[in-house]
Amino acid sequence: MEAGDTFYLPDKSADGHLWIVVSDPGRNPNRVLLVSMTSYDVSKEVACLIDAGEHPKVIHKTCISYKPARQTSLENLDRLRD
């Protein structure tokens, strides 16, 4: 995976959000930072808003959810993907 790649967790019942790799796994494969997209409402973070059509999976106003950001390794991401 690379910075900018997006993915869903295999078990969507556990978490149905679209996740984004926001760090460069090539520079530090042991510390890969992930954030998720979530539906926007007035109580949510406004630093990064995404409108429908700006990403193939975005169908309504969306924002980046920084609070549940995760850090993992590239090895764990590859294992999850496979």
C-alpha cells in the first residue's frame, strides 16, 4: 500500500468506514498512519471536507475523522489486504 490508498476493513460490520493511508509506508513501514472518512454533520471536524464525486466512494458530504486515527505497520496492512 502507498500514501493515498483507500480500503475498507474486511469485516464491515465492525467498521464500515473508508480508511486512507496518509503517511508514506516507503519512508517508515513500521509506522503507517491511517484515518477514516465519515458522513459529515455540523458536529464533525471541518478541516477536510469531501463532496460527492471527489472520490469514487464518496456519495454525499464527507469529512476525515481524525479521532479514530490508527497507526500500524505496512506488514499488518498487507496481511489485512491479503
